[in-house]
Amino acid sequence: MHAKIRTWWGAMLLATGPLSESYAAPPHPVVQLVHQKRYAEAVRAITERLAADPTDAGALVGTIDLILAQDPPGRLPEARSAAERCLAAHPDNSTCAEALGNVLAAQAGSGGIVASLGNARSIRAAFERAVRLDPTNYRARLSLLRFHLKAPFFLGGSIVRARELAMEVQRTDPDITRLMLALCAFDEDKLLDAEQYILAANLEEYELADSAHRDLLYRLAGAHLEAGRHADSIRLFSELNRRIPASEHGNYGLALVARAQGRLADASAFLDKAAAIAPKPYVYKAMGEVYQARNNAERRSAGPVSR
């Protein structure tokens, strides 16, 4: 780990608040419904809008987000068709270009975002077009940054370009800059730097950045847990709970720490909370494991059964 941020602008971003009022635009209502997992409402809104206008950009982008959120592999060609139709009808629409990039990345499949040179170029071009058309489209900017962090140099990846993408919005959206620099630092294994950046960022206005925000906090807390720094892990999992209460990840992480410490009753309580937020298979799997561990502990404490 690095004991301090080594760049002058990094220290400035940590030390100062927002430099100006955020330029973050609220997400399109249909996109917001999908992001909030209100899928039935999203389907109704999409159907109504496409009935009125088959090329409605918000409805087409919402359709793509819905397919990707529900993750049925067989519908990816449908998502790509919707993205291409959106961009053909609205060539200057940033969210249409972003949607195409998202579909292309999903279609890369098991090979990931850098499955081939052709795929990598197409994905990068779509996200670059989205950012060029609307520099304030922070979800597209984050996607482009992730491309540069994941892709090797020979496929177009560049940590230098990733940092540039972060700094381009320093004055308009300094908290997005902090998030992006945190992602860069994590990629370089500068975990303390990443933690300082993300904890200095106020991302309440950036609803569509929730997944990047959540995943980074979860991975940082997990790194503390893996190293046996339980107090630090609890601190970050609790921060994740506070910042993104609609996610089960904070309570799930706290359950992992409690289990590692032998606090099985607390682990069960945290898993109950996680399941109430999102009844995911991995949460129930952990619940079963903790239940079994508690039963084993109770049998051991009871001693041998007399005959």
C-alpha cells in the first residue's frame, strides 16, 4: 500500500469540496425504473413509448438496460438490434452510443471486454462516441474508464488515458473524478489511495454510478477482511450499508466478518437483513452454512449424549 497520495491534484481533490455545482443530469425515467429494479413498471413504460414512437431513444435504451439487467443470454441479439436502431435514429444521442457499447461488452461473453481486437475496438469506439457526444454522461465515462483499466495495452487499454478521463470532469463533477481515481488506484493495487478517494466522494447525485461505487467499497472491505483487519473491514462494509442501503452487499459483508470472528448469531442476523433486501442464491447459501456452523457449535458445547 501507499502511505499517501503522490500527486498534487490528488491531494487537492481530497482536501476540497465540490468546485462547482454538479452537472449531473438525472437519468431518463425509463432507465431509472430499470436501475431501481422496478421491471414491471419499466416494461409498461417502454411498451407505451414504443407504441407512440418506435424510435424513442429513452425506450430503446431502457429496453437494452432491461435485457442486460435480467441477463438472458439469448436476448443479446435483440439488445444489439435495439442499440443499432437507437443510434441510427439518433446519431447524436450519447445514451444510444453508450447502450451499443454495453451490448458489445456483454456479447464479448466469457472472453470478457477484450475477447478480440475487433471487439475491443468496437467497444471502445462506442464508449468514446458516447463521451464525445455528451462529456457529462458519467455512466459512459465510467464504462470507458473500466475498458482502459481492463484491456491490455495492445488492445487499447491505458492507465494514463483512464486518469485523463477522470480529470476531464474535475471542475464540473469532482466527486465522479474521485470515484474514477479510486478505481485507477485500486487497479494499481494502491488500496489506501483508493480508500481515501472513495471515502472523500459524495455520490448521492450519481444514481447510475451505484454499481461502481458499491463494488469498489465491497472489494476494499474484502481486502481488509482477507488480511485479518476486521475493524477496518467492518468500517467499510458499514459505510457501504450507509451509502447504498438498497444493496444487500453491506449486510452480506458484515456477515462474512462476523462469521470470521466466530460471531455466528450476528452473522445470521446480517444475512437475514441481506436476504430481505435481495433474496439472492449466494445469500441463502451463506445462511445455510452459518446455520450448519451454529448447529455444530451447539452440539459441541452440549458434550457427548449420555446413554
